[in-house]
Amino acid sequence: MSEKLPLLNELLKYHEENNLLLSMPGNKCGLGFLRDDIGRKFADRLGYIDITEVDPLDNLHCPEGVIKEAQELLSKTYNSKKAYFMVNGSSGGNLASIFDAFDEGDEVIVERNCHKSIYNGLILRKLKVTYIEPVIDFEKDIFCPPNGENIYNALEHCNNAKGIILTYPNYFGISYDLEDIIKDLKQRGLSIIIDAAHGAHYGMSERLPKDIFSLGDYVVLSAHKTLPSLTQGSYLLVNKDESNIEFYLKSFMTTSPSYLIMASLDYARYYLDKYGREDYEILIDRCEKWRDSINSLNKVTILSKEKLQEKYDIDITRYVILLPDGYSGHKFLDYLRKNKIQSEMSFSRGIVLILSPFNTESDFEYIYKVIEKLDLAILENYSRLNAKYYSFVPDKKLEPYEVFKRKGIHCRIEESEGRISKNMIIPYPPGIPLVCPGEVISNDAINIIKDYILNKKSIIGVENNAIEVVDL
């Protein structure tokens, strides 16, 4: 093949490896479209139905026909007042929601574990931020969503909060029972934005965490993460009567939306309506059965609700696999990759696998066999940094938007301690800032950055062992 097609060639090469895909996208490289004849027809014709706004295909930015009908069906599925297709992922939905909900200078409460697109919105909208600190499970080295105490503590530290931005669930599939809290905050007049990117399948079973789609003023769902949708396909649910959301959607989305993505979003909604409850009950049965089998090997532990604190829940279709202390989750990811299992992400003590209704019984059996033959000795963690992700609270000196236009200088990682970060420093995955713009870089943060570099994992905001900082 031509050497002038580096991306295409590598993509084709990866496809030919025939890996067991336990990561995004939710369509599992097309398998999700093979549920029925109409899905198969869509998958077979992907290269031939890439089209633009021609009659009778409607217009996303002024829907009057089939797109309008499709979005109305979406609204019924999720029990929201209005629903919109997003063709640039949940990031676009987060930005549009932030701009619609708040004015420049507003004070906003923000869950610190929010996705980087939320932080981009805070800068662009010039908002004042009060962070809700995360809950850390030090035993497992994972972060959990903030609990009620943390949320109300942040509220007490605000002068005049206009709203709150929460994540439900987080990257680990962990959520906190927010229903009563959201109702109370709405009674207090706060606007509620919920980044529910990883929970688009909630509501399909009582054994999944409860859905809160009708509670938030704005709820963003990444269909492409867990449903049979193409990458970048997301939903925005809006439950406000008075809103300029459609203006902001037009502002943050392309004027040439992909009909392939929109069609896949229509199919994902149709899939949930027609097959969702049946298929997710089967999937959950498999997840429970094989979780117990894998745990019985006494090599790794798949996290369950029973291992979490009160009022916390976990998506049973997402395996958070924990290693014993002293072993590396990053090396575990590499081990699975060598055995043709593609994990979603790794962290210091484990990995995350995203299961779907399109994973067969034989897929689960293969996971079991690969873990059964695992020699834990090859995963030993030789890092002496003992970096604990999110085990500290950075000190904020400037608002994110105040940092944006300040001139930055680059310094070596070791020399950045005590300096103010100009950019987000984001280990990826999970894509959540370790240090936010305007926060002081601590020795703890430096250790974590070094740990990611040592394990050859991506960390945005660090380039050539240097970090951009600003001075007061």
C-alpha cells in the first residue's frame, strides 16, 4: 500500500488485527448495526449515503421534516421536553448548554472531575468557578463523583451561584444518587447541566443506575460511547421552556452536518426503543455471571456496587478491573492488547472495559481465559513515585478565563512546582484535568505527570518534558 496514506493504512491495519473491542465506540466497529436488516443495510451502504442537505432530507439547523420527526421521537425515548442531534460529540452539547445557561461573569459550581470540554466552556463564557472536590477511594486508587456533603459545601462557599455542572456517571461508570439534590438545587433557582456522556443506555434496566434525563435543565448524552452510533454522535436533552439553545447549537455545530452520523443517531434511538430492554437484560446477566467467574480466579477484582460507599452505584456493564496493590494497570492494558483485547483505559491500579449487548458469550469466555493465564509478576509496578491520581486538591489562584490571555513561559516539569499552570494538564484517558488553568502545580501533580510519562501514557499540556506557566 502507498506510504502516502499513513492514517488510512494504520486504520486498515488495526481493523485487520480483529481485536475484541471493549472500548468506545458503542457500535463496536459496526457490530451494533448488525442487529437487524435496516441496521445491516445502513452499515453496508455507509460509503454510498454520505450526502448533504437535499430534498427530502431536511436541514439540521432548521428541521421541518424527517430530522424534526427523528428528534421528536428521541425526546419521547428520554422523556425530555426537547431533544437534539449533536454531530460533534458531547463537547458541542456541553458548550451550547453552558452558553445558554449562563452569562459572562456568572458564578458556577463545577464538579472538578468534569470533562475538558466543560473547562473550555468556562473559559469561553468567562465564568467564575467554584469547584466541587472529588471523593477519592484511596484503597482502589479511583475517584468517585462528589457526594451530597461535597456539593453543598461548594454551594456554601459561593457568593451568588447561578448554576451547577455535574457528571453522571464518571469515566469509571460510578454515579452518586443525585435525584433529591437536583430537585433541591432547582428549587433554589440554580440551572442544572448534567454531562451524562457515559449513561446514554441508562433506563433500559432497573439493574442499571437510575436515569435522570428529565431532571436536568440540560443533559448531554454520548450515544457513540455506549449505543450503536457513529463516533461524534451525541444527544442533547433540554427541559427548559425559555431557551436560546438552538442559536448556540447553530454556533457550535458545523453547517455541514454528517448525515451518516445523524442517521446512526436515529438508529441508536430506534435500537433502544425496539431492542434495548431485552438486550440489556441479557447483557447484564452475562456481566454478572462472568464477573463472579473472573473474581473467583483470585487474580483481579471487578468492582461492584457492594464495594462502594452508600448512595453510590456503578454501571454493571462496565468492568472496572482492579489489580492487587503493587501492580500496574498500564501494564495490564498492554497485556490485554497483546492478547487482542482492546481496553477503554488504564489507571494506576487497573483498567476499564466497556461491554455492550453486541459482546457475545464467547467474548466473555475469552476475557476469562486471558485473565486466567495471566502471570501477575509481569505487571509488577516498578515506579517509586507512588503517584495517587486526584489524591490532592490544587490551589486556585486565577480564574481559568483570566489565565487565557496571559503570556506564558515554558519550564521543565521539575521546575514547575509552585507555578501557576496556563493550560489544563490532562492525563488521557480519562480526559479529566489533573491541574486546571489558574491552579498551582504541586509536587503531587508533578509525580503523577512523571508516572504517566514513565508508563508511556498520553498527557495533554506537557510537551517535551515542559509545562507552560504564568506569573501573577
